[in-house]
Amino acid sequence: MTTRRLRRLLLVLFVFVHSTADAQRMQFDQGRRSKCERITIPMCQDMPYNLTRMPNLMGHTDQSQAAIQVHEFVPLVEIGCSKHLKFFLCSLYAPMCTEQVDTPIPSCQSICEEVKSKCLPLLAQFNFNWPQALNCSRLPVPEKNGLCMEFPPGADERYSKYLLEKSEPSKLSPHSKLLNLPLPHAFPPFKKFQNGRFFDTFSTESSAGGRSSKNCPETMVDLPGRNVDRCIPRCGWDFLFTRNDKNFAEIWMGIWAAVCFMATIFTVSTFWINPTRFRYPERPIIFLSLCCSFSSVAYLFRIFAGSELISCNKSEGVESHLIVEGIDRWGCIVVFLLLYYFGMAAAFWWLVLTLSWYLAAGKQWGHEAIESLASYFHLMCWAVPGVLSIVVLALRHVDGDELTGLCFVGNQNRDALLSFVIAPLGFVLSLGGLFILLGFVSLLRIRRLMKEGGRNTSKLERLMVRIGLFSVLSTVPALTLLACLLYEYHQMPSWKARATANVVECLARRGDSSSAPCRLQDSIPLEEVFMLKIFMSLLVGITTGVWIWSNKTWTAWGKLCASRFGRRASRSRVQYTKPPLPASQHHHQFHPLNTSSVGRTKGHSHRKALTHVTMV
């Protein structure tokens, strides 16, 4: 055995012994029934079964946390002390699941004994005992009515996999009981071998200056949470994304945030110049634009402040790491509120916009009737995002993003991403899409009736084109953003597991002779998806200006500039008073454009709705 292999084995042996130390607080939970879920741990995805159940036998409630520990055994599996070691480990960290049984199904005691007999002599060469957490006597035995997975005597691994694949989980007896697996409650202080010396694993300071990461690779820190210890990525290190991708993301979001900010400010300023021009059902566009303006400020603030101030935190005795439960850093809270509160408010104002169009086109409501509901619109669009933001802060679900350096919800917690981002956006998009569809059906019906009556439909057709264009420009980005979030939700556990495996393999390759950090050659997630996500988040604000791009807008701005900059010139001009018109011409001086519209009642505006879906 070469020196390099010995060093590799020493590192793995320490991890092998030490990673089981946390089992003192872990005990298999028989009282809670959880659903089967597909295995996402990369090391265990080639098992003869593809479903597992959490919590597992080691006490992990999430596959991403289980993957961090089980992937530390990759070098030991590659050494090949036992051909069943990989299957044995996966049966503990990702046990088999079937809906016919309420508990996870591990490997049988005989598998553990076989692995122990092959690997223990190798461990004994370095004065390591078999870990108590992997005590074979605590695993089920078929003869004692224990439900477990077992290879037939004399069968090799390939043949055993074939047998397991052919077995039908539905034939398992629902009355089979899994033996209780009480794990030890106390462990002696283990030792860590490093640079020819042994150190206490619970008091060693890592080379990066932080607390020793008992279960975490060097790119992460072991951060105590409210319930269990968690491995959190370090700031400035490459865990999921490369440094080049992070730099490009900063430039990318800076450009589009600046464009979005200018476009939305122009839209809001146009409304400020002539507020009476924007009446319902178009007025929600102004509030939508205002919300997008505040969201773009969050991106710009992050660029000028830097990721260290926004998304990083340095706890006492722990190296700087990405923020989790980020309610202690004011920069993180500000960015989160700008992004989440105003982002959700923009989504609800878009929903109000689609509802207003439906009421005007489908129900033939006038702008006075729709405007009577304005107070309810404001209550929903400002209060609901506020309640959601308070709940997120109360649950401490704010965390930092490695790629962008922003603070948001769900960057590291996929359950929070689903509950507070994907679910609300999915609801808003579904309901808003329904309103748009119903509104267009009504407009097509009105257009057909107008053509049958011989009336000119050109103005209505132009209105339909503008509504359709804005609907596409606002709906497609939102749908694309939702698709990116779903992709992130689905792939997050696999990304974390692959990142951890990469670090462990890097440590095993370099041994103790090198102190250079492990660097990523390529980002683990598809960086294009995240760039698309950033772009689509800001594109909605940019497209709000499409609705106001008309001659009326340029005329209003021209009058404003003329009134502001023409005052000084007008003071120096010689005032000229136009002579009065002859009495015979006075009756031509003023004619109302539509005197019949004065004093219209609310009921009449319902019947003449198309006159109020105006071309602003």
C-alpha cells in the first residue's frame, strides 16, 4: 500500500469514526409516518431501490444532510474492503421505503456482519474500532420478524441487485415490524489525525480559522441551528458556483437592474405628470411599476454595498459564512424586504390588473365602478405581502445566496422556497391567467357583435393588440421565473450532495501534503438558468413602460419641459394681448367634446364599458 493511499485512508478513517459521533442524539423515529421520496443522494442513486424515507436510521430528516455525511465514505468505498459496503451505508443513510410499511427498511444484520468482518481488519491496522453507531446487533434479523434487505448466501453484488430488483415491495407483510434501533447515548472524545499529530475533534480549530467542522467539508462551517447542526457554505469559497460565474452574475444583474429602475421611474413619473390620464382598469400598472422600481433598488444596493455586508455573517468562533436565519444583519433584512415584499406586491398588483381588465371587458364595468373597489385592491396588494414577510421573518427563513450575494427566502431551504415563493406565485399566475383568458373571450364576442352591426372596430382591435402584447410581456417572464424556481426546488438536494462529494474527493486526492483549497472547475447548477431567473425578475418592470409608449406620453413630457424651461424665455418676451373676437363668433369659442358624458351614472358606465377601456 502506497504512502499516498495510507494518508487517504487515515483521512477517511477519521471521518468514518468521527461522523458517527453525532449518533448520540439520534434515534430512529418509529412514531412518525413520512411519505416515500425519490433518492437524491448521488452515491446511492444506483441502489436496487429508488425510494427512501426520512428520518433515516442516523436521524437525518433531510436527504441533503444525509448526503453530506455518507459521501465522506466515498474514498473508503473506492478502496473496496467490502463489495457490500456501499449498499450497507446507503441502507442506513437512505433506507428503502415502501408505502406498505410505515418504517424505513435497512439492510439486515448479516450484511453488517459481512461488511464488518472485511473492513474491521483494515481499521484495526490504524488502531480504530468498529463504530458503536454501526453496531450490527441493533439491525433487524429476519428470523425474529425483522423487516430488512438481505443478499442470498454466496451471491455476488450484481446477482443480489438483480434479485432485489425482481422482488415486489407490495408482497411485504404490512404487519412486519422493524426492530427498535436505540443508538448509544455517550461517546468518548474521538481524535483527529492531522500533520502527524492527533487533536481532539471537539476543540480543534480549522485551518481557515473557524470552529472545527465535525461533519462538514472545508468549504462549509458547522453552524449550530435551532434544532440540529447544519453545514453552511463559507463566504468567498466556491461551493456551488465558480468565481467567474459569480462575477458575471454581478455584472448581469447590475445592468438589468439599472435598466429596470430607469424604465419604472419613467412610468411612475409619467403618472405623476398627468394622474387623471391613468384610470382603472389601467392604473394598477403604475403600482406594479412602483413595486418593480423598489425591487431593482435591492439589486443596485447589493452591488454598491458588496456581498460581504449583505449575505455574509461571522458568528462568534466561526468563519464568515452565508447567512441563515438572517434577522441579525440590517443589510440582509433591507434587501430581503425590498425583494420579497415589493416582489409579492407586484405580483398581486398584476393580479388586480387582470381582474380590472376582466371586469371592464367581460362584465362591462366602467372605470367608476372598478375604482369603487380601489380600497380593497390596495388592502390586498399591500397587506398580504406584508403578512407573508412577517411570517418569513418570524420563522427565520431569510438566507443568503452564494451566486448573487442577495438575501431572500429559500436560497438554502427548499421547503421555505416552496411555501413562500413558488406557491404564492403559482396561485397568482393561475388566477390572473384565467382573468386574461375570460377577458379576451369577451372582447372577441364584442368585436363580432360590432362587426355584425356595421360599426368600426379599429379602435377596439388596437386596444386588444395592446392588452395582448402587455399580457404576453408580463405573463411569459413570470411563467419563466416560476419554472426556474421549480427547477431550483427540485435540484437543490442533488446540488448540495454533489458539491459535498466533490470536496471530499478533492481532499482525498490531495492528501495532507497540500493546503491549497479545493476549487470548482465548473458550476454544479446550470448557471444559465440562474441568469435567466435574474433577467425575468427584472423584465416585468421594464415591460410596464410598454403601455404608456404613445403620443400622449411624449406630448405630456413636452408640455412639462416647455413649462419648466420656457418660463425664463417668456419673461423677456413682449406681452401681446389678442384683441377680443366679434360677438358673432363667441359661440364658436368652446365646444365640449362629449357633453353627454357629464354626469353619467354608475349604472350607465356599466353599459358603456368599452368607452372606459381607454387608449392611454
